[in-house]
Amino acid sequence: MRKSEAELEEEHQLIESARQDPAAFQKLYDRYFDQIYSYVYYHCGSREQAEDITAATFQRALEDLPNFRWRGVPYSAWLFRVAGNLLARDRRRPPWLELQADAPLPAREEEPDSAFLRKEQSESLQRAIRKLPPDQRQALLLRFYAGMRNREVGQVMNRSEGAVKLLVFRAVSNLRQALKEEQ
Amino acid sequence: MTHRGADWLSEAIDRWLSGLEKADQGYEGHLGDVLDILSGSLPAIPDETAKARVRRRLAAYAARPRSPQQLLMERATDNVVRLGRRVTEEEYVPWTTAASAAALLLIAVIAVAWLRRRGNGERTQS
């Protein structure tokens, strides 16, 4: 998911066009909707909540567009940060209910047996991810799902690079433990 | 050990992200199994209905750009939250830094003890 200089420049141009004409924001929306929606879904396990938080994230993006300053960092990093903050705010909102996964994963074209095994593993893993402490879950998803480096995750989460390393390490260790217990 | 493990794991994930090799290389029996599952278990979940619904919500939404003062306040709040995290939660310190700090502390303790002994020795002589 790493972007080349040319891709970053293209993204910069897209943002500039959207600043001048809000209708041009559509391209950014189309480009990032799936990423943000899936990221939020992996956090909370509910399509309804994922949709709400994704909508709020893009609303915020529209609001902040006039003040947005390009720093050569992918726009998705900023969107992930906003989505993460909104998720944290949502968690603090009482009453908090642990939501169960309500959507099957997209089917993969594989042999039936291995597809079934893979699906089972994926579902166990996603259940385990939802049980992780929020910070560990966020670091893990940004690293594995969004494909970010420690430094980038640190910028999104407002944490040091070292803290991110440790969060991911603990998340992976906890996942391993949880998967063992499930077996 | 945790910090060294974190460094190791981080390098393996970086190699995997760069597409150079599988994430679990060199990690047999040490989290490699989880990395292997993780690397294929988080696909994007396309949801065209949700995408269309959110698009309609955004179209109906009249954006209210925020003032620089509001943005400044937001940044200040973020910094306070960040500071809170530093104080209340464990912040990672690389093991080399921790080891150097421990060594320095030990040297300082030894130096203080030696100076005290020397001071006591000089007092008894006089």
C-alpha cells in the first residue's frame, strides 16, 4: 500500500481540486471509502456502526478541506486518524455494547477445503482482534490492514515509533494466545 | 526480551510489507503462525450499498468549515490527551536505552559509595 512519488503528487492534485471545487471531493471519497469502512468494521464488527463512523469521517474531511495542509503524507493517513478518534469517542459514549460480527467475509476463489479453513481462521482471528485493547487493535490494523510503517502509525495514533512497536508486539502475542485458547 | 521481540517482529512486518518475503520467516514457533494468518485475513470489505448511502448523506450535508481558533483548540486537546497517555500508560523505551540507563545508574551508585568511603577514611585519619 506504499505510494510512489507520482501517486502522492496525483493525490495532492486531487486534494487541491477538491479544495477549489467540493464536487471534486467525490474522487477522494471513491478512492478511500472501502479502506476506511473496512478499517472501522474490523474495529467494531458492525456494519451499521462502520457506516456511521465512516460517514462522520468523510463529513469531517469535507469540513477540514479548506484548512488541510499537504505534508506529503497520504491522505488516507489523515482519514485513518479521524476515524480512530471517532471510534475512541464512540467507545466512551454510554452505554457501550460489544457488537458481534454480522457480515460474512467476501468469498475467495480457492479449493473448498482450504477456503473453509481459511474462513474459519479469519473469523477466529477477527473475533480475537475485537477483544484486543483499543490501542493494540488500532496499531495492529493500521500496520496490517492499512500497511503503514511504525512511524506512520505513530503519527496517526499520536504515539512514539517505539510505543507502536510494542503495541503491535503485544497485540500479536495476545492474538496468538487467544487463537490457542480457541483451539 | 519484550522490547527485543518487538524490534524483531517489527522488522519482519516491514519486510513483509515491502513484499520481500513472508512475514513469518525466521519466526518459526515465535508468533510466525499468527503473522501467517494475519497477512491474509484482513481483506477490504466492499459494501456498495453503504457507500451509496453515505454518499447521499454527504450530499445532503452542508459543510461548516471550522475557524483557525477551533482547529487550534482541537490540537491543544489532542496534545493534552497525548500527555495523559504518556503519564498514565506505559511508553516504550528501546532495550538499549534501558540498558544504558541501568548501567549509568549502577556506575553512579558505585561512585557515590566509593566517595563516601573515601570521605569517611579521610575523616578517621585526621
